[in-house]
Amino acid sequence: MPAEELLRYILNFFQDIDKRLSELSSKQSEWDKKQDELLHYIENHNLDAIKSCKIIKQIKYVRAERRQVKNEIDVIRSLKDTFVDKYKNKFIERDLMLALKNLKELEQKKTNPKYSYQYLTEELEIREE
């Protein structure tokens, strides 16, 4: 992974972790509502074997999707608690942005180098000291 890409990834990680956690919490809430709806259906209807099997398949699907969301929430909370909350501040974000700016300047210097000649004249002769 190139340095610029890595720095952008880290900066986005620090800036967006709370937003991502909020998005995942909303997704979990949606899956909880779907699960509740299935349970309410079971509670309010008499089910034959075919409908019972369909409901069980739906519950299994909802639970699997919800588990994926919860697993990601657990990972993000762990990173947030042990890393982001400890180090996140405006200084690290500023330093990351400065590092990105410096990399951009270095890249521009590589593509458009400027050199001051001390010993070479315009006529391409070496100057005497």
C-alpha cells in the first residue's frame, strides 16, 4: 500500500469511526425490528408446518445478518476503545493532513524537478572556482 493511500486510510479511520459505529447501530436496530416482526407474526397467527418452516428460515436469515453487524460493531468498538479514543485528537488529524500535503509536494518535485546549477554555465561549461 503506497504511503499516501495508507495516510488517507488512517485519517478516514480517525474521522469516520463514530459515523460508522452509528450506521452499524442503525443497521442492528433494523434487524432487531425485522426479528420482532417475525416473532409478532408467530404470536398472532396459527401456523401450519409450511408456514412454520418459512418463518424459521426467515428468523435464521435475520439472525445471521444481525450477527454480522454485531460482530463488526464489536471490532469497531474494540478499536475505538483501545486506540481511537486514546489517540484521536485534532493534532493527529492535522499531522496526517500535513504528511499528505508533504507527500503531494514531493511528488510534484519528482515530476517537475528544479535544480540550480552552481558549477555549470549557460554554455554548458564548468565554472572555474
